[in-house]
Amino acid sequence: MSTHPGTEHPGSNGLAANAMGTKDLVFTVLAALAPLTLIVAVAPLHFLKGGAAVPGAYLVAGLVMALFAVGFMTMSRYVRNAGAFYAVITRGLGRPAGSGAATLALLAYNTLQISTYGALGLYAADTFDKYTGVSLPWWVFALVAVVLVAWLGYRGIHTSARILGILLVLEVAVLVVMAVCVLAKGGAGETSFTSFSPATVFTPSNAAMFALVFGAFMGFESTAIFSEEARGGIRTVRRATYIAVGFIAVFYALITWTIVQAVGADGIAAAAGQDTAGLVIGVFDRYTPDGVSAVMQVLLLTSAFAALLALHNAANRYLFALGREGLMPKAFGRTHPRTRAPLAAGAAQTAAAGVVVVLWAAFDLDPYLQLLLWGSAIGFLGIIVLWALCCLAVVSYLRRNAPEAGLWRTLIAPGLSFLALCVILVLALANISLLTGAGTVTNAVLLGLGVLAFASGIASALSLRSRAPERYAVLAETSVDEPAETVAVEPA
């Protein structure tokens, strides 16, 4: 490996090398997706808009994300950097676009993480009241979580990965128990596979459903964020990425299919409309043994907490990468000498989360409608834009510099995923009120934040070029990171 000015990784300011294996990476990525929280709290909204087609839609989304991963992972042979979107898009579309992507990614991951404190606070307050009879405001539990996440993030990625692995196994296990119980009892009647029929899935009325379903994959690409800390190099990252995509698509499809069987294909959309929040909880109550539903509701808390910790680690590594590159204050590009966790970046991310929670509490704003939904919408739309830009960057870079990787990897797969993602972005924008639960003015402000973040990143890169043209020229004309592999790309 070789390094380049401004991007040195070794030493006291480097991340912890060889700290994560394939299992650690997969657990970290899947924990950020919070499978239990998604199935219980989000999937009912998918059913509301798509009915029995939801399981098939997860498989379609998984196919698009697998196409994306083909180009993204081929590109990762040449890019190994904690600022994954930044590094890839810089290589393919230039440093200003890469810098804009980095600040947009920073906004997206932070809003996803901070908004999740609203969900955890609500779940924790309800659960605490139910089992103790003591009513406390949601923000008390949210602030406790802020402190715990900060502490675990400070302890380093190895500690975080172990905890995330345990929590992920527990939440997946309780969903498997529910699915087995539904199938063992025969569900609501005759077993139906209409959920996977193209005629059911690909209907114009399912447009809003597809705009929502792709949100289930948000964050799978964060395997690349931890590439500098992966044991086994890019092969580990590549393996973890494909495992994550496959698991998300197949597991969510199977679990939601069992929910369709539990309620009935013809009645699932109506049931979701009658009791959106309680749809999946009702399935647990009807089909699982006594006590399983209570365990599930407790695991909802750990699911949300796992997502918070995983997203905290992803967000602060983006800030770390920007500090190291000189696009943010250099202090953010330093790590703790013992744990190798991003120190100032982690503290800044924690402070931002704490400030938002305090402001929401002080102004008595709704932690669900005005924190969770707004933040999730910004993060979702931002990441779709970043996925699409990555596809363009992959085609641009690989066609120019690595045509030996083959037409499939360098053009067809990323090109098809780009087209599909553009369609999803249009559908998401057309249904933005569904994502945010807000009106036109609020939606305009939320979209404006994303545009502002991207524009400020471009301005930061142009400012660096003006202030330090020699540094900018070196970074722009050479690698933005350490080469991930020097071996030849195997035939497609």
C-alpha cells in the first residue's frame, strides 16, 4: 500500500486496523437497519400502501441494491476510505462533487441517527410506564441513550461490534419465533404466494410502496465506511456487503410474507389502515406463546439502541474522514490513541444529538411526527441521491481506468441501478408528504437542508482549492485514500 499527502492512516491518528471481521461488519450494518423496529413500526405503513405486494417488493429492492453493490464493490478495489461516498464520488466525478456528497452523507447519517432518539424515547417511556407505573417524559430516556452511545462509541469499534452482534441476534430471533408460530398455526387460512407474483407487485398503485420499501436498505453501504478497520481488507468488505444485501431482501420478504399469511392477503392493507401501529404487535399477540410479545416490546428498545450506536459510528467516521482531508477542522481527523475511535468527531456527533433532544424537549415538539419522520425523510432522500451519484461515479471511473473489470461491472450493473434509483427518487419526492407527515412549507425546508448541505460541501472544496492550491492539486490528481487492493480484477 501507498499513502498520499493529507491521507495518511497510520500512527496515533489512524483508525483501528484489522478490528472487524466479516461477521462484525455484517452485524454492524444490519444493526443500523434495526430489523425488529422496521418490521413492527415501519412495515405496517408499507402494507398500508402496497398490501400483499410488500414481500415481493423487498426482493425487487434487493435486486436493485445487489446491482448497485456490483459496481460499488468493484470500485472499492481502488478506494478504501472511511468517507466511502466521498471517496468514490471524488474519484469518479471530481473533488467538488465528492465534497458535496460527503457533507450530504454527514447530514443524512446524522439525521437518521438523531431522529431515532425520538423512537427510542417513546418506546422506552411507554415500556417504563407499563411495567413500573411511573410516567417519565421521552426525552429523559433519549438523553440517557445519548450518553450510553457516546461511551460505547468512545470504547472503540470492537466493543461496539460485539454489543451490536448480541442485540441483532436477539431481535432477529424473536421475529423468527413469530414467523414459525404463524406458519405452524396455518395463518389466517390457505397459504398464498400471491405476494411474489409480478402481477401483484408491479402495479401502478404500488408506487408509494416502492418509495418506502427502499428505505429498508438505508445504510447497507456503510460496510465501506469501516473498510479501513476491516480485517482481511476489501475482500471482507465485499463479502459483508453482499451478505447484508441478501439478508435484508430475503429476511424481510419472508417475515412480511408470514405477516400477510397471519392476516390474509386480501385484508392486509385494510388491517394496516385500521391499526397501523398495532398491526404486527397484534400478530405477536395472536400467534405467539404468552410472554413472547412482551419480550418483543422490550427488544424494540434494544433494536432502536443498536441502530443508534451503529449510525453514531458511521456518522462520526464521515466527519473523521472530512477532518483528515482538510474539508473540516483538522481536529475531527484525530482518533483516541488507545481505542482508535474518532475522538472529536464522536464528541461533536454526540453534542449535536444532545442539543436536538434538548431543543425538542424545551419547545415540546413531537418526538415521532417532528423528529423521527422528519429526520428519517432527510436521511432517506439524501442516501438515495448518494446511491445514484455513486453509480455515475463508478461508471465514470471504471470505464476510464479499469475497463478490464468487464462491461457488466463497469457499466451494465451500475447503469441499471442508477436508472432504478432515479425512478425511486422521483417516487419518493412525489410522496414526500407520506415520508414526512408534514405540509408543503415544512417539506420545502427539509429538502432545502439537503440542497444546502451538498452546496456547502462543494463550496468547501472550492475554498480549499483557493486557499491551498498545491494541496488541492495533489489530493485531486492522486488517490484520495490508500489503494484497497493492488491485485488485478478477476474476469467478470
